[in-house]
Amino acid sequence: MEHNHLHNHAAALPAQMPPESQLADVAELFKIFGDLTRVRIIFVLFQHEECVMDIAQKLEMTQSAISHQLRVLKQSRLVTSRREGKTIFYALADSHISSIFGQALEHIQE
């Protein structure tokens, strides 16, 4: 039963090779995951939404360093933001990001 999960995922993939532009976007997505600070931010946001100040405190980094990486994450549509008064809260964009990240962690911890 352990090895059946490979076949289930294969069924979810399209039968035809997607256009190269889409595959390039997938490669770009994985590049975004290829930075330790961004991965740490995603881990913090995996729990729940946070403002820059709280993320910076949790990661013991400067707010400017966190803001810079949040901009990258937002441009890549991995993170969304909402304003509440003067504070901007950041969250993971959707359940896909959570599941990619969750599965990556499971894979590493196996």
C-alpha cells in the first residue's frame, strides 16, 4: 500500500506535456522555495497570518529583510496581504501553497 500513492499522483497530472511556459512557471515557483528565509517565512505563515513586525521577531531578523522577502513572495502570488488600520497582515495565498509546503516537510521528515 505504501507505493500506491505514486500512481494516484500520476493520474492527477495531465496526459499531455503542458506548454513550456507553464513548466517554466513551475520551475520559477520552486526557485522561490529555494531560499531559506522565504521558507522560514512560509513556515510562520503556515500557522496563521502575521504582520511584518511579528514575523521579524519570530525569525530574529530585521523588518526590512522580512519585507523584502514578502515582496518576492507576493509577486510570486504565494502570499497575500490585507490592511487593518496601519498594519498589513500577510497570509499564504491558498491551500496549494500549504499543501506543497506540507508535503515537502513530510518528504524531508520521512
